[in-house]
Amino acid sequence: MSPPALLLRGARLLDPTLSHDGRADVLVRDGRIDRVEGSIEPRAGVHVIDLSGFLLTPGLIDIHVHLREPGQEAKETIATGTRAAAAGGFVAVCAMPNTDPVIDTPEMVRLVIERAAAAGPVRVHPIAAATVGSRGERPTHVDALAGAGAVAVSDDGRPISDEALGPVLERARAAGIPVANHCEALDLSAGGAILSGGLAKRLGVSGIPREAESDAVARDLAILARTGGRLHVCHVSTARSVELIREGKAAGLAVTAEVAPHHLALTVDEVERSGALAKMNPPLAGSEDREALRAALADGTLDCVATDHAPHTEAEKARGLGQAPFGVVGLETAFAVLYSTLVERGVLPLTTLVRRLGADAARALGLEAPVVRVGARADLAAFDLETEWTVDPARFRSLGRNTPFAGWRLRGRPVMTVAGGTVAYDGRAPEER
């Protein structure tokens, strides 16, 4: 049964793909955009939603999310993760395969798709394992995984080994999908908790040098040059990695790259304030790295933003900096964090932010990009750019509460998400903040 007709009225509609920025009403019928006009009169049988004073954009896409299901449902489920996505303005997410069991067979890919369809309107695109069991040794049957619905392959959480990456790239090229790799030289990072340097020494934890990432990026690009295919570099965090990716693109390599909100907003100094809540892999780096990431996102060297949403239980994060697992949640705070730290401060234009969280993210993995055009699937998100609000993890839809942004005062709160013509989230009347 088709969702009810909706009339979204009064918003400032910003669609960078169509170079549209101005007040417009949007009529949605049968899950698709029926009309986009300056003013549309409501008719019987149409549910009118007043978005006056809000920004309306194409729905956001997050190509790097850990939904934890199956096997780790205490941290997150497909249902809670997609509800969190909707509360952040996301209409689709790509689910990483490091579940239990690992998503390394067509049956597991189909399981994720089926459970997501039952959970709600936010779409889930599985990313399947690049190697069997994500052990980095034997490549999976990438063609069968792609045929079942996988949009990429990755062993995220661990790098694909030197020996396996070439065959994986070749198999993925034949299947028509990219390889998304976690670039980490394990011999350099082993045992580390945060970035190497004075803070790590002062806190008494082992450090992870910047070269653990950049050396792996250099290796991956060299292999890509030999084998061909499409490489997507996950969660870039250092200035040297940016330089290498820029050089690879200039040389004509089919490489794309993402950056996470926490690496754009924070530096390693945040660890002193937030402890294990600011522990992620790759680790937060220095201010010079952060500035390089911001510049590379602005000029397109870094193609898109992806949250690397990684929920953990409170008990796990309470183990201390040395023993707590890596990762932070990000679906519900991504847009507001980046609007407040980049757009409001003149670092990045709003149109660029919307592109990097939407159309450019979709393009990186070959997904359909949301667009506010007649006939297109009705995937939209609305944001309040004016009202300041406080990040309160207790109100997250995600089961994960592990965020370094707790207590931050932000603008850019998501207020509505429409996924496939269905209202997946309505936060226009927020709780007391």
C-alpha cells in the first residue's frame, strides 16, 4: 500500500544537484515527488506538513554505518540504527559486515536487506566482507555477494591484507562494485589507543602513529594502480593521507574517500576531556590534520562525509582508555555538528555540506542520489538552522550513547525525514532542551 499523500509547505528548498535554493512547496504522492512549486494549495486527502522556517534538502546518505545485527544486538539493531538514521536526516545507510556472523555470504546479505525492509522506510544497503570471515586471507565470492544486493565489499575494522587486496579489487571490478578499505598498517598501530605523542605519554597509553594510516593508503593506491578497479578509502584522518589521495586522483586512479564528522570537528586534545568516548580508529589527530581534512572536503579530494557510526555498550566504554573498544556514534549529530563547526564558521558552504552528505556520498558507492525533482523517489530531510539545542545522548534513538559531543550546543537540528514518501522521523515539536 502506498504511503499517504504529503504536502511539505513553506520551507527553504536547497538542492545543490539542481542548483535550487529558494522557498518551495513539495507535493508527494505514491512515494514519489509529484510537484515542486513556489506555492501549492492543499487538497482533500493530502496531509499538510508546515516546514516554514526550516531548510529542506534531499535526504542524506551515510555509506559507513555499523548496525551490529546480527549477533551484537546489545549495541545496536537494524531497527534502532535505522531509527537513529532517520532522526539524523538520513534516508539510506550502508551497513558494514563486521557482525557475528560476518556478512560474507549471499544469504547473510539477503538477511540484512529483509530485516531492514521490515524495520522501517530507511533503506539499508549491505556492504559485504571482502575476505571470508573478514580474516584478510581468502577473497569472498564478490560476484555472488553483489548479485544478492551488496553495494561494496570491505573488511572494515581490519585492513585487507597485501596478498588479498589485489584479487579482491579484481573480483570487485568484475562485479561492478568498489572495495571500501580500512587503511591501517597493523605492525605500526598494534596495541595503540590514541595518536602517538605527548598526550599518549601523559595518559600512559600506547600511541598510534599517523603513518599507520598513510603507509596503508600508499600501499592500497599502488596496488590499485596495478590491478585497476575502484577503491574507496574509509575514514581518512591525516594530512599525509589526503596528499596521497589527491596524487592518486591526479594520476587517474579510480579512488574515492570519506571523512567522519569527528575527524572534522575534533583533535586528539578531546581525549583528555572525553576519555574513551573520544577513542576511535583511526584516532583523532592534530589541528594541522583537521585543517587539511576540512580543506580536502571543500575541494573534493575527500568525496563525502560518512559517520562511521559505531555503537558500543556503556560498560564497554567504561573499561578505560586502554581497554575500551574503538568507535563513536554519529548518525543523530552529524549534520548539526558539521553545520555548527564548519558552515557557521565559514569553513564550508552549506551547499557543499549538503552535497557531501547526500549526492556525493551516493556517488562514491554508485548509489542512487536523492534529488528533489518531479518523478524522483521522495527522499527528503528538513533542518532547523536557527534554534540552538543541546546534545543529550539519553534521547538518542540509537542504543549507543558513546559520543564525545554530549553537552555541545549546536544548530542544524534535524526536524523531519521523509524516506520513500513515508515520514520516518518528525521532530518539529522537540522535547524541552
